[in-house]
Amino acid sequence: MNFQEENENIKNDIEINLSHSAEADSVEAMMDLAVYGLAAMVAKHNKTRGEQLVLQAIAGHMRKLLAALPETESLVQTGKVYRRLEDLIFKTYLPEQ
């Protein structure tokens, strides 16, 4: 599976989580939206080294947020999807120029 396909799969998984969310303003839903937003940013802004550094910084802060939140079933699922996205962010290399 290539980078773009995996990023789309991550966004689809988050869309499913959001569609099953009972409360649109819950912490779980907000974290799902944050992961979805980061996935959308990865799709559009992962070309230059500067963009990659910003994405990595955001991912690091998001990891800390997820670690600080209680481990509800929904947040555990969000964390699993987030780790897939984090792998994409930290394992992406720029093509040789």
C-alpha cells in the first residue's frame, strides 16, 4: 500500500469513528477531528522539509494529548488510527533533488 492510499484509509477510518460517535462535542469526537485534520494536512502539506517538520511537531503534541487522556474504548481506537498516521509522518522522506 502506498502513502496516499494509507492516508485515505486513515481518513476513512476516522470518518467511520465520527459517524458512530454519540456526542459530537465529546473529547473522543474532538480527537477524531484532530486526527482527521492532521491526515488532511499530510495529504496536502508534506512536500518540503519545513512542512514535514511542522507535521512532526503537531504529531508530537497530539501524541502527548492522547497519552494524557483517559483510555476509553473510543480513544484507544483513535490512538491506533493516529499511530498509523504518525508512522506516515515520521517515515516519509523527501525525494532526492
